[in-house]
Amino acid sequence: MKYFLIYTAARLGLFVVSFAVVGAVGVILSDDEGQIILWSLVIGGAISFVLSYKLLEGPREQLAISVQERAERARIRFEEMKTAEDEDVESPRQP
């Protein structure tokens, strides 16, 4: 969960910074606020996507490893429960 929060916060931070920079440039160069907000969202999102792909490779890898380990633990627990259930079915308890 820790790596998920770190990666998500970093992605969100990159988007906010990209949006703010593009919006500031838009305010300086244009008069139409409605268009500035819309284009700042679109361009800021594209910029943050590219930056996150390059800059957040380490946290993304840590997140992927964390998810893979968690899935493996869940698979092992499932197999253990399945085996225990099969053993219960094969040898019913005597009252």
C-alpha cells in the first residue's frame, strides 16, 4: 500500500505542477479563461504523462513488485484453503 500511495502522490504532484505551469503560461499569453483551463488540463495531463513515464520509473517498478508479491501471497493462501477444504471433504469428521 505504501508504494501505491507514493506513486499516486507523485503522479498527482506532476499533474498539478504541469497544470499550473501551462495555466500560468496560458494566462500570460491569452485572455479567454475558459479556454485556458480546458487546454491547461489537456496539455498538463499530456505533459505529466510523459514526465511520469520517465521520472517515476523507480516508484512504478517498486509498485509492480509489491503488487506481484501480494498476488503471490493471495494465491498461496487460496491454495492452502483449497487443500484444507479438500482434506475436510475426503475425511469427514466423526461425531
